[in-house]
Amino acid sequence: MEAAEKATCRSVDNFNPLITTIFQVSCILVISHMFHILLKPLGQPGPFAQLLAGVVVGPTLLSRIRRVEDFFIQASSAEYYMFFSFLCRMLFMFSIGLETDIPYLKRNIRVVSIVAGGGIILSSICAAPLLWLLIKVFTVTKSRFPFYLLIFTVLANSASPVVIRMIAESKFDNADLGRLAIYSSLINEMSCVAFVATLTACSSTIRLVGAIIATLVTVLLIFLNNYLPFVFNKRNRHNRFLTNSELFLIIFILLAISLLVESAGYTAITCCFLAGLMFPREGKTCRTLLHKLTYAVNTFVLPVYFGYTGFQFNISKIFNKLTLILTVLIILLSAGTKIVATLAACYYLKIPRNESLILSFLLNMKGNYDLIIINSPPVPKMLWENDIHDLFLSVVVLKTLILAPVVAIWLNRGEFCAHYPTTLEILNPESELRIMACAYIPRHVSGYLSLISALSGCPNATLNPYVAHLVELRKKKKSKLMYHQLEDGDQYSDEEEYGGNDVVQITNALDSFISETKIPVHEAKIVSSFLTINQDVCNGAVDLRVSIIFLPFHKHQRVDGKMENSMEGIRTINQKVIRHAPCSVGIFLDRGQTGFQQPHGSLSVQNIATFFFGGPDDREALACSKRILMHSQVSLTVFRFIQANSSIQNSWISDASHKDEEVVMAISSIGTENEMDNVFVDSFYNRYVAQGKASLIEKYVSDGAETLVALREILDNMYSLVIVGKGGRENSSLTIGMSDWEECPELGLVGDLLASSEMNFSGSLLVIQQHRHSEEDEAFISP
């Protein structure tokens, strides 16, 4: 390290090293933010700007000035820099563990492991000839085994923090390829740590004892992190967040255990990552940690860490002809090894070639564990020769500076970030379903949780639900209290002023649901003016890559059964979202105790009906019903409405009930979409009705009057939820005359009728509109 070299040449600090460290951190933050502002319009990621800022502040540029060098590089400054880097690593690795999508990792552990392992295996082989060459060049006569571990790590390691930030800033973290890259880099880096630690522990008895101590204290940390949240959640049952003192205790324990692991001679990044990975996700403790750490890590910790990496680099060290040749050789060998191994693994896994190529470049990012090995060899009280240290540091920094802009431009082209799928009809019922449910008040959440519970019934499918609390942005009142005058925990009051007590009630409802059902539900809050909040909802749906948005109906049921308008602004927002949504939309009318209830934990089976009149919206409604009928406590009935004089005859239709689920469905046979409707219904019948999982009944009607009579007969049965498409078939004779009493066009003819008080229907209602792609939607949604 350049700073360490300069520092050893001095015996006395000219300035307080703590002051110089703080000033250096401030310079890196300011310059990195300036670079980020300049480079972001060009599509360049934050890590590139932050690394570049460190290079500017370091010996490559500003620190070449004598006075700047004397100020930044003190006799004891290296120790301060190393400790500050340790704090940064501890916090962001713990944060990465907290944010890890464990269900995704479990489902795709084979794929992720193959992609990550390919690079490790090939790098371990290629490290051998490179070791032979460098031993000859640098005349390494001892410590050859640690030297091999250094070469292996530089070739094989993928810096997970760099990969995660690049993908997150490209809004690529919810795409399948983005998540594959994130968790492949994580598995790769943790495997490199484990490989080096295992070989090091086997090298001597003392190192083996150190490894045992590090393992035991890591287990202790995981145990404490599973006990403390239980206590803190119980103490703060009426609050949304923990207090500052409780948060400080968790971080202090993490710091103390990490220092013990480091003192045993091993890096603490695995310890911190496992502590975050095994941390209980339910309750207020995890929410507080994510709330506080995510902003701090992304805004301060990672920029400083990446900046300090660039600060260590000195471009003058590679002006030597031999060093320059070796630097280029190692960069090419490292990149080539990773690309070839990743492409081979992706070919085996049948991943498309263009996705394989971008994945191989992403896994070439450097700058985390490899830096640890470069600055702190795996053998105690050992330092690399200056030439070796400068060579590998140059490789790590230059490789990231070269590849990061290329990868960023590639990602920003958008071909890998396509918002797909945007409808349920084309989605496999056993694949992952991402939904976003929008709520304004706590009453909306209870109905959504029942819907989420039903949608999660398929054991082979994964549900990824987001509950977004929509809050109107009002004029903020200024507080006369200073920060130190606030009571403990009131530091969140600026944020929580928006939403009031509703925020706490919604949070408590989600916590109870997650604790009872073990279904992870992500919570979000959108604060905006009601004039533009619909655009924020659409942008959020794109970022989260959801397939359907659920919106609350603007009316609610009173105690006497009448419908009352609760918030007229909700209706306007619903209409805007329906018009511009980037995916399918469902409007959910929850009728409370008489409507649809949470299936999880219920002893009674709930009856659900789906009405099918034909058309894309009704097919989308039936596709949603497929997800719900897989729950063991749900009985689905589908009614298909057909023109009375239609020639369609289906001998397989039976009015008999099936043991698990009953389905009600209605379909019209007009227009070019008739064949699509028939194919979709046939597929539904063969897969679910024929196997006794659902029932399908045909209703033959001539006009809207007969349809209304048939609907009244059906609703005489106790259905707790009815699902229907918004549009049905355009100009259908099945609904002639039904528009005379239309009050809410956003629900469609049938949906509006079912939502009215005249129908005397006490169950909940879900009206679904299938997404129609248009250029107007793309222009409406901001980039």
C-alpha cells in the first residue's frame, strides 16, 4: 500500500492522523458525488465514480503534490485507514446478508453454484503456471504457498459489493439475470474465502486453533442475533422501529465479534455476511436495521470503501516496462479465465449466449476480498514485497476501472431489463409471481393479506408480494425542536409524519401476518401528491418487475351493508393507473367479515367463483384463479357464459362438484379471440377440472337480462370472493342493456354490477384488467 510505504518513512506525525483520515474521507465523498453527477447521465455506475475519486485524491494525482502527500500520509495513518476499511467491510457485508433473498437462493442454488464454481475451478488451475512465472520474476524463495493463494484469489474472486451496486443502480436487481449475477458473485466470494481459510488452517496447528475460535464466535454471533430480535420486537410492539440504544447494541456486538475473528487471523467478512443472512426477517428489528443501514451503506460506507481502494493505487508504479507487461498479462488471464469458465457453465445450464456474456463480465469485477489478501497476507506478521503488492493492486484497480464502464453501458441498453412477464396469462402457474398491492389506510391491508395468503398456496410456486403504502404529500410543518431534544426513537418522526398512525398499524398487521404464515411480505411507502402518485406506482411496478398491481376500490361497505364512498381521490388514481399501468391491474373490493378471509390457519374451506365471458381480461382473471385454487382451503367454481344459440358444445362439462375446488366461469364466443378463449379453457379443464381440482359450469344466456338472472342465481350460493375480468368481450350480446345502470366504468359492466348494493352480494370482488402494451404507456412511465 502506497500510504503504508510513505508512512513507514516517517517517525512523527505532522498532523493528527485521525483528522487527516476524516478529511480524506470527506474529500473522497465530495469528489465521488461530483463524478457521479457528471457520469450518471452517461450511464456510468456509482462504484466507477467512487473508485475514480479515490484515484484522483491518491498518489496518482492530488497526493503527488508534496503538501497534500504530507497531510494525507502520516506515520500512523495506515492503521487508521485499515481500521476504517474494516468498519466499512463489516457494515456492508452485514447489510448484504440482511438483504439476501433466501427463497431465491434456495430455489436456484444449483445454477448459482455452477456459475460461481466454474470460475473458481479454472482459476485454481491457471494460477499454477502464473505462480511459476512470478516466482521466477520476483525470485520468491519462501512463502510460496501464501503467494499461490494471493494469485488464486486475484484470478478467481468476484467482488460482490461492486456487482451488487452496479446491478442495483441499473435497476436490474429484480431481473432473473441480475439476481443470478448477484448471488453468483456472493457464492464465488464466500467460496474463495472458505478455500483460502481452509488451506491456511491446515498449514499449522496454531492456524487451525484460530479457525476453530473464529468458527465458534461466528456461531455465538448468529445465536445472539436470533435471540436479541425476539426481545427487542417484544419491547417495541407498539413502535415501528427500535430505539437508538438497541440498535447500537446490535452493531456493537457485531463489531466485537468481528474483531475477535480478525484477531484470530481470519477475515470477518464471512462472519458478518452469515450474521446478516441468518438474522430473523420478521419484526421491527430487521426493519430498523435495513432502514438505517441501507441508506448509510449506499451513501457513505461503500463510496468511502471504493474510494479508498482507488486511493491506494499509484499509476507511477506501473510505468516500469516489466511491471506494465505483467499487469496486462494478469488482467487478460484473469478476464479470459472468468469469461471462458462462465460461458462454459452457462452453456451447460442452457442460458442464452448474450446473457452469458454479460454475466461473465459482471463476475470479472474486483475490489473486496482480493484487496484484503493483497493488504493482509494469510500468514501472520507477513507483508508482500512492494513490487508484488503494487502489481496486484494495479491489476485489481485497473481491471475494475476498465470493465465497469463497459458493463454499465451494456446494462443500460435495456435488452436485459425487459419488464417480463406483464400478464398472468403467459406466466407459468408454478413460476415466481411478483405482485404489488397498494393501500392507503390499514383497512385495505387486511383484504390484501387474505389475497396474498391464497395466492401463496401452490407449494411449487414462489410468491413475491410487495405492499405499498400510498401517502398523500402534504405541506410539512416545521418542528421547533432540535435533534438532541427529541425523545429516543423520534429521529424517525420526519419520515413518519407522512402516514401518521396508519404506518404503525400497517406495519403491525404485516408483522403479525408474516409471523403467523411465514410468508415474506415486502413493505414500501410511496409519498407523493395525489396528482402524480399514479406515475410513482407505475414506476415502482417497473422497478419491482411485478406482473399485477392490486388497487383498493374507492368505496367500502358500511355496517348496514350499503356501499359508502371513502376517498374520491382513490377513484381518480385507480383510473389513471389502469390507463397507464405497465402490467395487469386488479381492483379489489374487500367486504370485511362477510368477504374473503385469510385461508392460512382457517379450518373452513372458502368458496370462490370466477366469471368468464371471453376476452383477454377474463383470461387474465382465470389465470389469477389458477394460482388461488392451489390453496388447500379454497374451493374454486368457474362459470362460463355462452350465447344460447351458439353451436359450441362441450361434452366434458359437468355440473358435478369436485372434492377440492369448484369453479364458476362464463365465456362468450364472438370475434377472433374465440379460439384463444377455447384453447385457454380447454387447457384449464384438462389440468385442473379433469383432476378434480376445480369445477367448470356453462351458462347459456341470450342477452343482458338473462345474464343478470343467471348472476343472481349464482350469487345465492355463499361465495366469499368473485373474480371477473373488467372488459369481457366487446359489443357482446351477453351484456346488452347492463350498461344502463353503470356507475364505475373502471370495474367494467359485470364488476360494476357486482359491486353495487342492489345485487345483495356480501362477498369480496376482484376485477382484473390484462395489460395491453402501448407506446403511450412507455412515454408515461419515467425512466
